[in-house]
Amino acid sequence: MDYFIQQLINGVTLGSIYGLIAIGYTMVYGIIGMINFAHGDIFMVGAFIALIVVIALGITAATPLLLLILALVLVLVIAMALTAVWGWTVERIAYRPLRGSFRLAPLITAIGASIALQNFVQISQGARNKPLQPLISGNFKLWETVTPEGSFVVQISYMQILIIVTTLALMVGFTMLINKTSLGRAQRACEQDRKMASLLGVNVDRTISLTFVMGAALAAVAGLMFLLYYGVIDFYIGFLAGVKAFTAAVLGGIGSLPGAMLGGLLIGLIETFWSGYFSLEYKDVAAFSILAIVLIFMPEGLLGKPEVEKV
Amino acid sequence: MAAQKQDLLAGSVKDAAVGALVAFGLFAMMIGMKTEVDVGGLAIEYRWGAVAMAVAVVFVGRLLLNLFVWKSEKPVTGLLGSLMPTQSSFSKVSHLVTPLLFVLAVVLPFLLMYFLGTRGSRQYLDLAILVTTYVMLGWGLNIVVGLAGLLDLGYVAFYAVGAYSYALLAQNFGFSFWICLPLAGILSAFWGIILGFPVLRLRGDYLAIVTLAFGEIIRVVLLNWYEFTGGPDGLSGIPRPSFFGLEFERGEGGFADFFGLDYSSIHRIVFLYYLILILALITNIVTMRLRKLPVGRAWEALREDEIACRSLGINTTHTKLTAFAIGAMFGGFAGSFFATRQGFISPESFTFIESAVILAIVVLGGLGSQVGVVIAAVVMIGGFEFFRQFEEYRMLVFGLLMVVIMVWKPRGLISTRVPSIALDRRKAKGISADMVQEGHG
């Protein structure tokens, strides 16, 4: 039971990271109906930018707490801004010229963009993986069970609390942004009918660009969290994380924001429990299988709307 | 007029400056600051020179593009476009190109050996074998992507099934290559049906992701099922094929001895080349014949408009499944050839990148065009080998090219679609794919 609860905590943490990436997939799919295959690599770029800023600012675990918090906020802001530029550029170069082209064209450029991004980072930052000393250590002991074989401590680390709280805050902020602001209104309008929205004076191109920018910024947050949580990144992390986050988006119902978050949590939990109880080697197979099973048996996901085919 | 020119110049400079600013934002950290593993953690190596260069390249490039292409009244690309083969001129030339390529492919080993000698031609023959393998894979995938319009991102899975089938059958049961080849093809087709059956109801891009997932699942299983597949160590000592029972060995009873030739290791290479050439040509012929059958026409109809197909009473699941299975079968043939040529296989050879390369060959060559696949395979695989000393940059360039060519010519370089059937043969000319509207579904 204690083991279960410990895995639950770990799973929710991992799920929060997946959920943040999944929002990028779900928003883009909702608005232009394409799978942004390069989104996983945008997440990877975000993690790298965060790493560079952390090193450049000289942040270590020895930094005083108040300063550490300020510095991490600064890292977050810079990483979000610069990753957003990457997201915007990819949309501008690889997707916008192909809007209205045949169905598979943007997916193919997205694969090209993904390969290009991975190899660009491999060349510019080196292929070796980058370890980072833990910045936030320490944990919060929840309870301890003593059994004849030994004791088992259920704990939640400060890092996990930080990740879960940040994700929650961002989720609330984003839901407000989509539901209350004029930008969110424009996005929802484009999602329903792009032509009609442009007739009513919504700048469709700008709205789509902003969607990519927002998705990339959230991916940068996820990148920073990933970096701090695992303490090691390389140029290849985007592929697996991307596929899993996409699975999360599909599981939750693609196009739905709460769905992406729910899907992310579920995927995180499934993956953690799978590797905790069954086998570590096949944990990626678990994620891929879920993707296939969900797409086959309930393509509209948990919270999504069924798609209507029109001639 | 002068004022207009002034405006053009000022506008272009402004636009280029914005581009340069964005480039600075992109590259300042990713190129300018390189994280290096150092004693006691990571350190940063600053490379501002490289950033300045990248930004300057973007600025000048954008300025020139603005002045001469995007905002100019007579874009330079117009000139370039007139040099490109138009559809009508291409359909004339293609009658000549296809037989020419065929003859070249047939005489290639002798041509090489005549000019470069036995020793010098070996590496070029190896390259030719590699290119032809990719041509075959491209043609196999072309059935799925080009004809039936199903985007398959996991094609390499069938290639892997073919390779492992041959290796395992040959090692565990001692079957010869010629028995294993059809078995490997059948097994691959079988896997194609198993994987295809549940997923083929999905829409285009979902299908792409699920096939990607299946490709990865098969790779992870191959990697972890140590007792059966050898795991990351792979399988080695895979038997070589024989020429109707004649082994390519020195001494009594070998190929050279039987035909009274001096033994040379090049015989095997030449034999392998012809083997893959014949396999590839079989793929091509079968595809061309299938296109004329009802099932082939159903594939192409499906690609154009799935809903219309369904309303005309075509069983879309069966039609897709046949395309998937036949494509997979040819992937399996190519896989067993790969295994027998290398003599060693491991999951390393069957990564997602491999699927992406095959897909790029099909897409960039022009979806559904058989000659386009050949040209794309020669250019791409030949290019990979040619730029071997720039190894670390070639995948970057590959990714960028995939984007650029797609944006420039979304239908691939050779985008002519020849009707598979026409009332009057003389009038049957290629239709530029740019004029074909693709239906959704």
C-alpha cells in the first residue's frame, strides 16, 4: 500500500510534465487539425535553453533560497520566451506555407522539422548527455511504516511539490486565458470555423501563430521541470516524450485542454505503475500500446467530441 | 518608379533586419553557448563568432530573397521554374529515361569493372546495392503511401520482420535463402495484416502515428527479447545466398570453379547486386500490373476520396489491407536481402530514422511515381555517401531538405500522374498532380 502511494506521487509528477507538453499538441490539433510532430523536439530545445541559462547564471544548490527562487523564475521566463521563438519559427517556415495544401504535407514537413531540430541540437550542443547537479533537494516525509523486514518511508520531494503546483497554476491560468480573454475567444472561433472567423475580423494567421507560441512556452516549462526532476538531458529526449505526450492528448480527447491534462496524468500513472510493478524495459511499449488501443477503440478520447466527417 | 524601388529596398532591409533579430533569438543560446561537461559539473563555451555568422547568413539570405524573389516583379525562381521539367516535357522525356535507367542498371557492374578494375569498383557496387535496396523499399512503400494514400511511418517494422525471419529461419532450421525469401515475405505480409486490421479504420494522420508506434514496439521487443533475437547484440553469422546451390567459395564446387573462372570475391558482390535488382524490378512490375487491376484502381480511388469510395460500394478496409499487406511483403523481401548481404543484423538498423528516409524517398520523388522513387533514392542515398565526411551535418541537411522541398513542391519533384487506364492510349498523358484535388477522409 505504501509502495502504491509512493508510485502514485511519482506518477502524478511525471504526468504533470506530460500534461504540459500535451497541451501544445491538443491546442494545435484543435485549431488547424494537424499533428505537430516537432513539438516533442520543441520541448527538448526548451530543456536545453533552460539548462544553458541555469549554467550561465551559475545557479547551484548552494544559492540562498530566496535568490534561488528568483533565479529559477528568471530561467523560466527566458526559456519560455526563447522556446516560443523556436515554436513560432517552425510554424512560420514549415507549416504556414502548406496551409490548404494536401492533407499529409504538413505532417511530412513536421517530421522533417523534427529531424532537423534534433540534429541541430546534436551538432550545436554535442551528442553527450548533460548532467545537472540537483538544485532543489530535500523532501517532505509523509509517514513511515515499520515492518519486520524494514521500514518504508512514503515521501514527496520539494521538487515534486514544485512541479505539481506549477502545473496546476499554469493550468488554471491557461483555462482562464482561453475562456476569458479576447485571444482565447479568437482561438475558439478559429477552431470552430476558420473562414467565418476571418470574415468577422479575426486575424487567423496571427491567432494560429500565437497558438504555437503558447504551446512552445508550455513545452519550455515542461522542459525545465524535466531538467530539474531527472537532472540529465540529451538531444533525443524529445522523441519519446513527444510520443507519450501525444498519447496523452489523444487519450484525453484531442482538442480539449482539460482532456490533455487528464490524459497526461493517466499516462504518467500508467507508465510509473507499469515500471514499478511489471518491467522497466517494456515501459515504452506500454505507452505505445495505449496509444494504439485508444485510437482504435475510442478515437475521440475521454473528454473529446466525436468528429463528424463532412464531404 | 524610383520611389517604388526605394520602398522595395527599404522594406526588404527592414524585413531582413527582423529576420536577423529572430535568428539572434534562436541561435544566441543554442549556438552561442555550448554546455560542456567539465570537472565539477557543466561549463559553458562561448561561440559568439558562430552566432554572428548565422545571423549574417539569415540577414543577407532574406534580403536577397526579398529583393529578387518575394517582392520582385520578375522573380528569379520563375527562370528556375522554366528550367524545371514541366509535366508535358517530362512525359516525353520519361519514355526515354526509364529504359535508359534500366539499361544502365543492368550493365552497371561490368561498366564499373571495365573502368575501375575489380578492386576499385567494389565500393561503388556496394553503394549501388544499397541504393537499389532503398529503391525496392521505396517502391514497396509507394504502394501504401503513393497509391493507397495511407501514411505509414513504421514501414521499417516490416523490413525488420523480413530480416529477422530470414536470420532466425536460417539459423534454427537451416533453410536456404531461396526457401526463406518467400517465407519472410509471407510473414511480413501476415504482420502487415495483423497490424493493419485494427488501425486501418483510422484517419490519415492518426494512422501515421499508430504505425509509428507499432514500428517502435517491434524495435523495443527485438531489443529486449534476448533469448530469441539476441537483444542489442543482434544476430550474426547469417548464411550467404548461393547461386542455384553453388556457393561463392574458393575451391572445388564453388561458383568460380563450376564456371571455370578465377576465384574473386567480387563475384558475390555482383551476384548480390543482380539479386536485389531483380527483386526490385519484380516489385516494380507487380506494382504496375496491380495498378491496372480493380484492386489497384480502388487504391488510387481511395487516395483521392475515401468517402466517395465508400459510397460507391468499395470495401475500404479490405482495399487498405491489401495495400498494407503487399507493401509489407516487399518490405520483408528487402529485409531478408538486407540480412543475407550484411550477415549481421541488430535492432540498430531498424530505427524510426530509417522509416523517415524511406518515406522521404517516396514523398520527395513524387507520391505514386515509380521513376521519381528511383531518382530520389539515387540522389538521397548517393548524396549520403558522397557527403560522408560531413557525417554529422547530413541528417540536419536531410531534415531541412524535407521541409524545403515539401514547401516548394508539395507533390514531390516528379508530380506527374499517369492515368492507369484510358480510352484512347495515344491521348493518355500525365496529369500534373498540382491539379488534382485531394479529398478528405
